[in-house]
Amino acid sequence: MPLESGIFLFSFGHLLADVFFFASLSAIQASNPPMAALTRLLKPSPSSSISFLFKSSFSTTTAVVSDIGSNFSEPKPPRNYQWVFFGCPGVGKGTYASRLSNLLGVPHIATGDLVREELSSSGPLSRQLAEIVNQGKLVSDEIIFNLLSKRLEAGESKGESGFILDGFPRTIRQAEILDEVTEVDLVVTLKLREDVLVEKCLGRRICSQCGKGFNVASINAKAENGRPEMSMAPLLPPPHCNSKLITRADDTEQVVKERLRVYNEKSQPVEDFYKAQGKLMEFDLPGGIPESWPKLLEALNLDDSEVKRSAVA
């Protein structure tokens, strides 16, 4: 059906699935690298009418109306927040992303959770994922985007729109692919001084019975080298969890510092990628959640009460 004669609807989830179907076919051809094939597939010429569709942001459904001369004017749809959250291990990006997800009414999606959910299911990828994880290999981009596609499709069927991606994309290639299929509005990188990060990670505890996470560290970092002093109260467990607390085997000072080194090395190119697009916002956490949450909302030009009122309306 020609674009001028009607309305085209498409979903982000289906678009992702189509992208990786054709990308997989292209990968088989040795003379055509996957990224080149994706570029040809997703970047039609500017004069092509379909190029407008690929530039549209993700929403439950997107309607393109050709009759621009009509006097009928529809109200603007609700704001879709399409954000990415970065941060070192232990910085608390999952906590802040989850809070913003609840505040803004958009899904909080962490690819690590998607992998764990698939592993615990009897889905088609569960066996393949189990083999990859057991061998200590990295999960491929194709599998990650397959899981992300499924999650977005499931959310779309429930009326979700927008997203907050937690710790993804992790590589330039993932960022490039994501850029081709949707519009990322903002990338927030949470920063925390390393000595505090290490102490915070070493204080992490998990209840072996309920699975909830806590932190027994009481942090009081002195001002030094131009950095302000910082304090964080512990997040203590309820009495019935006290005797069941365990420490992650990899939460040792040596391992934590190595994780931070690797993260900084790997994340910098991705941050630079989004900084070049003018989408990167670095936010230095001034303390724990009570001190940092209001400051983060201020930096994002959000007001807790106003957002909630608009969501109800």
C-alpha cells in the first residue's frame, strides 16, 4: 500500500526481529560483513519514504498520516522516555533506573535479567545460553537483541511504551545497531569516587533465603584531592534476615578493583560514542539515595510530584 494512501503501523519489537533475521542471513555471506548488511538494510536513501519510518522513535504503535493538508489535528501522544543508564558495578544504576521507571511509567530493562529469565525458562534459547554461560563465554549480540526484541514485544502487547535500558549497550557495535532501529534520547552515566565504590561493593550482602540485597557498609569518606566528603548510611536487613546473610564470592577488594578497571576501559568508547551525539549526561552521585535522588531528578529536569500528577491525568 503506498504511503500516501493510508496509515502504516509498525512495532519496535517486530522491527528488531526482522533486523536480526536478515542480519543472520547476511552473516553467512563471507563477502558481506553483518554490519555492512545492517547498514544497507536500515539506512535507505533520504528520498525513500520508508526512511521516515526507521527514524521514528519506539512507541506502542506509530501512525504516519499522509494527508498533511487536513484541518484535523490530533493531540500529541504522551512523552516517551527512551533512555540508557550506565555506571560502574556497584554504583546503583539499577536502583536509580528502577526508581525512574516507576516514576515515568516506562519499563526498566536490564539485559542481565533477560538472560537469567531465559536460562530459567524452557524457551528456545535456554539450552544455547546455558552452554555459553557454562563455558564462560560472552553472550553474542544477536542473542542479546533477540531477547530484547522478545521483551519489548511482550511489553508492547501490554501497552508499554518507551524504555530505560540498564547497562546496555556495552559495545560500539551494540550502540550502532541500537541506533539504527530506535532513537535513544538520553544516556545517563552515574559516577562515584572509586574508594567509595570499593567500600560499597565490599559491604554488599544477600539473604540466602529471600534473595534480597543489603549493604552493611557505613561509609564516611573524607574530602581529598578536591573531592568533597561523602557519607552513605548502611542498608541493613530486617531481623529475620540477619542470620542468613551471605557475601558474593567475587566481592573481594582485588576482584572489585579489577572489575572497575575493566568496566572503565570497555565503557569509555561507548560513552564517547554518545557524547559525540550530544546525548551523554554525566552525573556525580553526591552520596546515598536520600542525597542523590533529588539531585538526579533536578539534573533531569524532572519533578517527582509533577510527573506523578501528569501520569494520573
